[in-house]
Amino acid sequence: MARKMYGVVLWIDRMAPKAVIWCEDQGDLALCEEEDLAGPAEALPEAGDLVAFDVSQEAGLRRARNPEPLIARRFDGLGAARQGFRPDAVRPAAQPA
């Protein structure tokens, strides 16, 4: 069952399209892919945007659906923290390190 959550977009890949979102509950990061968007792929928020979204757990992966930008680039200063981030290094929470 999905519930409403707020978060900050940490990373996006417009070619895929997909995004990784930090969640307000400080739990696992959430993945947002093209099929999770309410509109076209152009609706994918930008890195640094504060967003509201529906969050759910599916197959050991936290999903962010229907992201709605609330404040554009509110946390754009996270750019330095994003340097070197590798989304392929993200693993489902259920798997050991």
C-alpha cells in the first residue's frame, strides 16, 4: 500500500529516465523510473528538487510514484555530495552488504 512522502531528488538519469530520491523518514532511498511518472518522461523532477510522492515497497525495493515537484532546486547544494554517486551501487535493503 502506497503512502504520501516528501523527499529530495539526489540523482537523475534523463536517458533512462529514472531518479533516486532521499525520503523524509530517513529510510531506504526510493527509485523512480519512467513507469512511476504520472506524465511524460519530461515530468521527471530535477536533482535538488523537493518533491511529494507515493512511496511503496516492491520486491525489496522502495518505489517513488507520481513525484510532484514542490520547490524546484531547493536543495541544489547537494551537488557536491552527489559527486561520485553510483546508482549501480544501490542495493535492495533486504540484501546484506
